Amino acid sequence: MITANDLLTQMRQASELYYRLVLVCQPKAFAPSVLYQAASQTGVRVLNVNLELSKLLLEMTQRQRKLQLGSALEQAIAGFVAHETAVGEFVFLDHIDILFEPSLESNPLALLQRASRSRVVAAVWHGAVEDGVLTYAQPNHPAFRRYPTKDFLAIQLD
């Protein structure tokens, strides 16, 4: 069983990687308690990506949303970090499902990797990591994604 301390250890290890990203992989049915416990131990709140990106993308056209998604994610994280008094080296993200919205035609992993270039990011990934392959959703789902686990860390919670 992965603990909050295990996650924080992984995040410290990720600080040495090109992409300072740790994905906490778990089925959608489970609450991401490990991420919230780790955030609590560091005195940092968890950013609700769906909520913050929705606010930023609301007034944009569909085309603008596709083009501005990466910048909007960076803006949401930067705004969150600026308002957090306890933010140190770590940022915790949950509710990232908007990144998988098919109409946005995005690469969610690339967006998270880009966000992790300047800070250590831990994000809840509603999927699985097995044999070096990261997945999101089921193969017949429109949001299905499959990536090799390279240059970042992924932890499977069961």
C-alpha cells in the first residue's frame, strides 16, 4: 500500500528527472486520499484542474480552447501557486479530466510534462500503469490514451 510519505519520496526523486512529474494512477472509483494526505503534510492545497481551466476557457471559442489549453493550464497553476502561502517545491493536481476532453484534441501527458518542467507536479491519473505502459480510460472510450512511461514517475494505487 502506497502512503503519503511514499508519494513525497517519489516526488523528491522526480525533482532529479527532466520531467518532474509523478502520476498517481488509480481507478476513478477510488478517492485520491494519498495525494491529499501528502499535500496536507506539506501544507499545500490540491488544485482542482477542471474547475480552474473551465473558468479560463469559458469565454473562448472552441478553436481558441484547443490552441490555448496548454497556456491556460500553466496560467491556472501559476495563479494557484501565487495564492498559496505554503507552496514550496511541490504542486498537487486533481480532477484533470478536462485535459482528456476529445473536443480539445490535446495530449494530456504532454501538457502535464510541460507543467512539470519548472516544478515538481503530482497529479491523480484515473487509469493504470502496468509493464511500463500508462493508460487512461478503456480502449473503446473516446478519451482513451496509452503512453510509455518514460522520463516521469507513475505510481499504481489499487
